[in-house]
Amino acid sequence: MVEPLLKVAGLEAWYGESHVLHGIDFQIGKGELVTLLGRNGAGKTTTLRSIMGIVGKRKGSVTFEGHETVGQPSNQIARRGIAYCPEERGIFSSLNVEENLMLPPVVKPGGLSLAEIYKLFPNLEERKRSQGTKLSGGEQQMLAIGRILRTGASLLLLDEPTEGLAPVIVQRIGEIIRQLKERGFTILLVEQNFHFAATVADRHYVVENGKVIDMVDRASVQQSLGKLQAYLGV
Amino acid sequence: MAQVAIGLVNGAFYAMLSLGLSVIFGMLNVINFAHGAQYMMGAFAAWLLLGFLEVPFWASLVLAPLIVGLFGVVLERVLLKRLYHLDHLYGFLLTFGLSLVIEGLFRWQWGSSGAPYPAPITGATDLGFMMMPTYRLFIVVAALVICLATWYAIERTRLGAYLRAATENPTLVRAFGINVPRLITITYGVGVGLAALAGVLAAPIQQVSALMGTNLVLVVFAVVVIGGMGSILGSVVTGFGLGLIEGLTKLYYPPASNTVIFVVMAIVLLVKPAGLFGQTK
Amino acid sequence: MKPSHIALVIALAAALVAPFVAYPVFLMTALCFALFAGAFNLLLGYAGLMSFGHAMFFGMAAYFFGHAVKVWELPPEIGILLGVLGAAAIGLVTGALAIRRQGIYFAMITLAFAQMIYFLCVQMPFTHGEDGIQGIARRPLLGGLLPITDDRVLYYVVLAIFLFGYFCIYRFIHSPFGQVLKAIRDNEPRAVSLGYEADRYKLLAFVLSAALAGLAGATKAMVLQFATLTDVSASQSGEVVLMALVGGLGTITGPIVGAFIIITMQNYLASFGEFVLVIQGAIFVVIVMAFRKGLVGEIADWWKARRKAG
């Protein structure tokens, strides 16, 4: 494997007094789509937040394009080219749809233009003057993904983009994620929905109790199905 | 009619000052008790610029808010920012302490009796239904322009969008690559600058004195409670409205003119505790 | 005996001999302010409500006392009672309105009401504007049996009032009522869901705090024989916050320590004139930035840490 785009080694994180991550190790190569699987509370979301630098305290190493980011504030981490789409979507109610889309500043060239984003999500263009939080759940999710595509970030952190959405919208989001991968985005996806994850990802890391305990790649998903189901408790 | 004019002028100051307080509170979650002291600093800055460097009023209108705003930036960087993780009360207490220090220093240096500042515009304008001193008319117009400009900056510009978003969810805005701490510093600086600008405008119609902001800020607190701190338009309407009510009270029942705003506050608390334009939470 | 009991006995003994060592008027003033700060702290420390307008109770009680004793020629104990009742009544009205908002708004509202009272005092005839009520005679107490013209005699009266006031605070905090109040402070929605009417509890705490502040104000007027605009001013409200802050917010003894420190400081710094304000403000800043627990709170922490280590 070539030099990974993102390399996480021995990452530990705390929220206040509680020690949430106990040593996360994994890596993603450029253009890959990798998922973090695991039960609720295993530490997947915290891993994304730690990469982004928005947890209380973190230790260990997170290198992006060879640069160490532990110790940097989150705005500088974002400027290196990592973009984050939180689980709760984080749509701003005091901004309209277009303002929400335009909010994250462009950090590098190579991002999508507004026109391209609207082509990807035609609903958003129709409702660009609406208040951000007046959209449906699916539209809000599309807005949350759409707004991080403009910035030129090469690594996208997506936290449960399909959570609570209707099957037809989950499918649509799956298509979009595949398209993004084709365009060369590197994607780290947190998913509860394994069936969804299995259709899009190159590799899966299994997180349990704040540690990565296993890795399964695309080729061996079928053989490992039983094992994965045991991990996820389904 | 003269009382109405005075009411409008007072309302202009209430509007500008409560606007600054709201902007600061929205972003910092701090009630800036030093707002009155910073208003006074604005007037003093103009007076000193004129006295020592012969800087004319119109230049002071820009320079004084810049100087005092920079002072605010230093305060935020050195002191205020260390308190954001604590209860709001500590920010209030800190800025209260700061206002004592600032007003104390000015009193110690220049005493509490005021100094006059020459009016930059003289004469009166016939508005058709009344005569109004031209400078006072200028204050009302200037306050409206300032409030409108602030509204535009917050609601219609990119920086304003950052500001609104950061008020809702500063962590996420920062994770998008925006330097939120710097945004907070700028906001405080601008809010303080607004107070100073109001102070410069007040200099020619009031005595420039160390105590000119002390009582004013307490009235402005009542204005803010009445209006709620949610909306800019709310601050402006409440500010001017209360100025008018005060002016009319002076006309019909002078003894109550000092206290009428507080009475209005009591009524608003009874009827709509969140304030006229505030969101209930 | 527990160490805290020993400390209490020593403090009481010290209080009894104090007027033979220190200037009684200074001690009495400090005791009045200590009670005032205790009343303020009761509200903040145990109800989580920071009033920035407590001078309205303190000052108005002083005026009521002055008017009752000087104009109506009533005995001082009736004057004090009127002062306390008046302050409680003002507390009832302003409190009922102020508790409709929380947190920082509560502070702003109390501050605004206090300012309104201040403006009223400037205008009302009975407060005599800038002059205030001066030269309030020290009439004898207990129907003429106890003359209080002698400072040392009066000192023991003031000490008794102070102890009574603090006893009220102590009993209040340790009553079931005080426990409910603390529960409301820590988690209001939860207390409400348990069926407590939070607003009632808060209002009662507010009125009690106002009444005790009134007790302090009326007693101060008895000691110093005047009531002026300073007593109702915003700076007076700020000063009592400072006293509680210096001593330690939310501690029982903190406000007493804070009041003695600030009153002592004012005595020594009187010659600095306008500069006292700057020093007071600077103390505010330093304490908020670096010693938020106040003197008593920091010492208690240090003591705990030392015991843990040893």
C-alpha cells in the first residue's frame, strides 16, 4: 500500500473525565472508502470527532498527508483538507439552505462548484431560500453532505448518513457516496447499517470499547459475515 | 414636540447600545457591563483627540471607535476569553469590575464634572411639523444608518453568516475551518466599537464626563430585558420606542420620566417574560 | 468538640472582646455589611439567583428606619421592624417579577429595579434627595430601658442582631425548605417534575434575603445615624457582590470575611479618594480571573488537599 492519506495510531480520547477511546489504529489510502462498524457507544463517532479535533482531550497520533494533527485546533485540521458531516447533521436554523451550503470556507482547490452540488441534489436548489432546518430529514442530510463538497477537502468524514431515513433515500445517498468515491474523494464512513456499508466500502474496521478489534476487506466480507454479525450483535 | 425630539435622540442611543449588547451576548454569552464605560471612553477619545491633536469630529467618528474597539479586543484576548467555559455570571462580574476600573481611572484623572464638546453642526431644521436642532436630527439618522448597517452585516454578508452559525454551534463552525476564537474577538471589538461610536455621537450634546455611561447602561439593561436579545430589529424598535415613551412621559408627567422605562419593564415581565422580541426557551 | 465548633467558640469570644480592642463603630459597620453580604449570598449560593440590586432593600430599610425614628419618633426596634417589613414588601414585588427570568437576565432585572428605586429616592420627599436623612437620634431600646448612645453598648445590640440574622440564614439553609431550594438550583426541571413549585420557593428565598438585607440596612442606619442615596445606589449593590465574592460565594462564613476585608480596606484607602473605585474594580477582576472560590473557598480547598496528602 502506498503512503496512507490518513493514519490513526494509538488514538485515545476523553470527554471530561470519561475515557472513551483506548487506542484506535487504522489507516485509509487515497481514494478509498472505509467504514467504522460497531455497536452503539463503541466509539465510532468519537473517533471521527477526535480526528476532527473536537473532543475534550486526545492522545496518540493522527497523521493526514504526513502531517501530525493531534495538538492542532479543529479549524486548522479542517484547513488541511478534512471535512466533517456530523451525525446530528448540524444544519443551522438561522441560515437558509444556500447560506448553509456556502458556510464552510473553501480550503483547497478542487471542490465541487455550487452548480455541481445542485446537480447532485436538485431538491436543495429548489429550496435554496428556505430556512435550513425547515427541510425534510433526507434533504437535511443531503445539505449536510453537500456543503462539505465545496471546500476542496479530500477526506470526508460521514457519520451515519443514512440514520433514520426512508429506504429510497438511503439508496440515493448510497449512489451519491459511490459517485463521490469515483470523483476521487476519500471517505471514512461510520455506519450502523451494515448492509448499506457492505455495498459501498472497500474495507471495514470493527470498533469495540474504544479500540479497533478487527478489519475485514471487501473480498472477504462474505466469509466473515458470521463473525461481523457477532461483533455487531445483530 | 421638543420632548418627542429629545425622546427620539435618547431612543437612538438606547437602540445603538442595546444592539451592541445583543451582538456581544449572542456570540460571547457575556452581558457586557462595561458597555457604559466603553461608551464614555468613546466620548473621551473624541474629546482628547480634539483637545490634543485637533482631530475634527468627523474623523473622531471613525478613529475613536477604532481605538476603543482595539481596547476591547485586548480585553477579550487577555481576560474575557478565559471565562467562556464558566457560568455567564462571571463574565458579568468581570465586566462590572472592568467598568469600575475604567470609570475610576477617568474620574481620578479628569474628575466627574464634565467638559463640553463643540457641536459639529449648528442650526435647526424645519421638519414641517416641528423644528429640530440639525445635530440632533443627524444623531437620529446616524443611529438608524448604524443599526441598518449592522443588520445588513449580520443578515446579508458572509461574515454575518459565520456569526449566526457560530452563535448556534461554535464547535461545528470551527470544525469547518473557521477560526471561531478570532470571530469572537472581532465580535467583541465591533460591539465595543459600537458603544464608543454612540459615545462620540453623544459628546456634543452631553457633557463629556467619566460618569456619562454609568446610569445609561442600567437603563439600557432594562431596554434589553424589554426587547429580548434575539433580534436586531427588536433592539432598534424597542430602543426608539422606549425613547419616545420616555419623551412623552416628560411632556405629560415629568416626575415619572426617569422611571417609566423600568415600569414598562415590569409590565413586560408580567405579560411576556421573554421580552417583546425574545424567543421563549 | 468538632474543629468547627471550636472555631465558632473562638469567633464568639473574639466578637465579645472586640469593642475593647477595635473601634466599635467600625466593627458595627462591618457586622451590618457582613449580614447584608450573608443575605445576598443566601440567594446566590443556595437559590442560584444573583441579585445585582440588593442595595434597594438595604437602602430602603435604612430610609424607613430613619423616617420612623426621626419623623415619627418611634423607638428603634419598631424602626428596624418597619425597615425589615418594607424591604420584604419591596422584595415580594420585585422578586415576583424578577424570577420570571433566569440567569443573567435575573441579574439585569434586579439591577434595573434597584435603579428605579434609586431614581425614586432622588425624587421622593421623604428621602430628602441628595441630603438623605441625617442625624437620626439613637433613642433608647426596650421602652427606654436600654440606652444606646454609648458605642460599646450599641455594639452588643448590633452583635445580637447580626447573630440573629445569621441564625435565620443557618436555619433556613438546613431546613427542608433549603434542601428543596438547593435541588431547584442544581436541576430545576427535575425539581419541578418532582412536584415542587420552583417559583414559590425562589420567591420565598428572595423575600427572606430582602428582609435580612433590610435588617442590615436598618441596623446600619441606627449605628451611623443616617440614610443616604449611597445606600440604595448601584455601587452599593456592586459592593455587596464584591464582599461575597472576596469571601467566597456560596460559603456561610465567606461573606463575613469578605465584608470585614472590604470595610477595612475602605477605611485604609479613604485617603485615595476616587482611586478606591479603581482598586475595588481591580479586586473584582483579579478574583473573577484567579480566585473564583474566594478566600474561604480557597482556604477550604487547600485544607482538604492538605488533609488528603497527610
